[in-house]
Amino acid sequence: MNYYRYQFVSHCPINGDSIVYELLIASEKVVMVESIEAACKSMERALHEVLADVLQRKLGGEQTLTARHGAVDVRTERNEVVS
């Protein structure tokens, strides 16, 4: 199993707050570091849950996305879809 952890900043589309996210990916496959950076940088404004869905589609693996928005800690988990 390969593990990738990455921190990045995105902005809330509702109030514009800067939010620091932490993405953890666990994957049997290799996920290119450059792909992780590019996918996260492309999401400048998004709701947390939408961000998690998009990153899951782009990067795969089992993902946990965490952030603090105001006084609320938010954590989403996305599992790899096996077809």
C-alpha cells in the first residue's frame, strides 16, 4: 500500500474563507506526486464535499480529506470504486 499526504489551500465559495485542507490517499497503485499537486491546485473554490468527490475521480485510491472551516472540523472519506 502506498500513502500520500498533501496539504493545500482552497477557498470557500460561500464566504471566501481560506481553508487549509489535508488529503491522505492510500492506494495499491502509484499516484504521481505531480498529479496530486495539479489536482489540488486546480480546485481554487469548492465546497469540501464537492472537492472530495472531484479528487476521488481524478486520483483514485482511498481518500480522507480533512479541514477546519470556522469552528467546524470536516472530514470526508472516499473509497476507490472497483468496477
